Amino acid sequence: MRRWLFLFLLATAVTSGRAQISTDTLYEAAIQQGIKYVYNLEFEKAEAEFETLIKRQPQHPAGQFFRAMVLWWKIVLDVDNRQYDDEYFATLDAVVEMCDSILEQNEDDVNAMFFKGGAIGFEGRLRFHRDDWLAAANAGRKALPLVQKASELDPKNYDIYLGTGMYDYYAEVIPNEYPVVKPLLLFIPPGDKKRGLRELTIASERGRYAAIETTYFLMQIYYTYERDFVQALRLALGLHSRFPGNVVFHRYVGRCHVVMGNYQRAEETFGEIMEKARKGSRGYTNIVEREAEYYLGLSALQLGKHEDALKHLYRCDELCRTLDSREASGFMTMANLKIGMVYDLLGWRGEAVRQYQKVLSMKAFKDTHTQAERYLDTPYAQ
């Protein structure tokens, strides 16, 4: 449930600018190029572009804001690593200070509202990851009025639909799917899921700065909540095509193929991911390798490649034993369950029984215990 409440808090984050941040064409070009570098995880190139912004207009918040964007994606790739936290928060504080100085001179400066709201929203994203719930919620509370006022001042700004669309969508979805959080959300206005999807689609298709970020969130929404995997795959393929170095987009392509039963394509996609992991490509960590091994094993199982399935599933289990420091992860539990299923298909009943018993000794993940008990009674048959 943490994940979904976290996504709701993101609804208050504004991560875009006006139709054009600056009339300086070189400044504008550096922003656009830097954004592309960020999403392709070319961080050094992105940082160079954003340093150009800071030197060219040191009092403009854009340069520092997009520097924070680079740090955010570094964190996303390894969210448990806190090495960038202090620099990230300090950079966002600098953005807020710059925006406050601008707003003191002109309280209706839309650019300053956007960047201040975005900085506060980005702070809330990480605060929530760090289990600082009160600070995260407070960030959302402070950012929302900025979104609303900016929308009133500049209603034709398509980028703003990222903030309003996410708010409208999650403000309806979260309370309905997770009633336990309703008391925490009494102070907010109601949302409208359908309107939120329309707004996000507009920002995705017509936004100048927020189009990529909005497309990313739409992909997640269609995959996780709407269960519209055709749309999710379409968006994932588009993002992966534009940013082939982004492991997040790459993984979603594979996940969509799996959930749609496209096991041949899933095998191809996770095979590509595996190759990048073995080469040490940025973001393709052992965590990603573990996921790829699991889905390669699952795909091989579904395609009748039993020996390949065992090879990948055992490698997934091996990686889990390094990565799961506290308790068995869902990947470990599922991998061992699938190993038992493969053994049943091969007619190796004794080995299969031992696997199901092992699964029952692990922490339950979804219905793994129910399945293990079922296959202990009756051998799995594909």
C-alpha cells in the first residue's frame, strides 16, 4: 500500500515549465537536450547541459531544478542507496529560495510557481521513500495550491496537466482502492479519474517539458490500475524506442509482454536486458538481472523449454540469496515455486515436492503458499 499512497503524493508534484521557460534560444535548447540525456540515463552529459543553464542565467531556477532531476533519476536506479540524498535536498532548497525571491517581486510569476511546486513535490517523493510520512504529506499540501494558482493564471499551458491530471486521477483511485488511507485524505478536494486520464493524455501528447514524464506515469497507470496492457505496452515501446538506455522503460516492455502472455517477445526483451546487465550498462544492476532471470525462466516454462527454465530460475534464486538480506523476496518464493512446477512437468516428483515444501517455509508472496499446497496434493500439469 505504501507504493500507491506514494504515487498519490506525487499528484502534487509539478515537474514542468511554461510553454517556453526562456526566450533565450540557447538556454531553451540546453534544457531540451539535457532532458533527453536524463531520460536516457546519460547523466554526465545532462549535468553539463544544466551547468550551462546555471552559468548563463544563475538566478533562474531552471538550472538547479534540472540538476535535481538528474539526482532523482540516480536515486531511482538504486532507491536504497542514500548517497545522493543530501545533495538532492540541498539542490531543491536552492530552487525554492530562488523562486521565493522571484515571487517577492512578482507574486504571479508562473515560472516561479511551477519550479517551486516542482521542487516541493520532488522533495515529497523522496521523503516518502525514506518513510518520512509527515514531511511527505506536508510537501504535497504546500505544492497543491501552487499548481492550482498556476493553472488559473495560465490555463493554456499543456505541461500543467501533468500535475492536475495526476491529482485528479489518484485523488479518486487511492481512497477507493485503499479505504484505510481515507482519514489521511479528508483535507483534500475530490478527484476525477476520467478527467485525470484526459489531462494526462493532453500533457503526454502536447506538453513541451512534461511530455516524457507524463507518458511515463500514464504507462504506470495503465499497467497497474487500469490493467490496460495494450495501452501500457504501446507507451512503454514508445519510451524505450526514444530512450533505449533507460532500464525502467525497458523493463516495462518486458513486463507488459509477460502479463499479456506474449512469452516469445518477453523472452526476447528480457534476453536483451540480461545482456545489458552482463555488460554492466548503467542501471542494469543485479536487481534487474534477478528480475530478468525470473521472467526468462517463466517464459521458458510457458514455452516448454524446461531445461532453460530451470537454468534461469536457479540463477534467480542464487541472486536472491545475495540480495535478500532480511527475508525471502517475492522473486525467491516465486522462483522456487516455478522450479517445483518444472520438476512436476519433467516427472521428477520427489524434487518437486521438496520445492513446494521449501516454498511453504518461506514468507508467502501473493498465493504462493496456496499454490504450493495444491501441488503437494496434485502434481502441477501445464
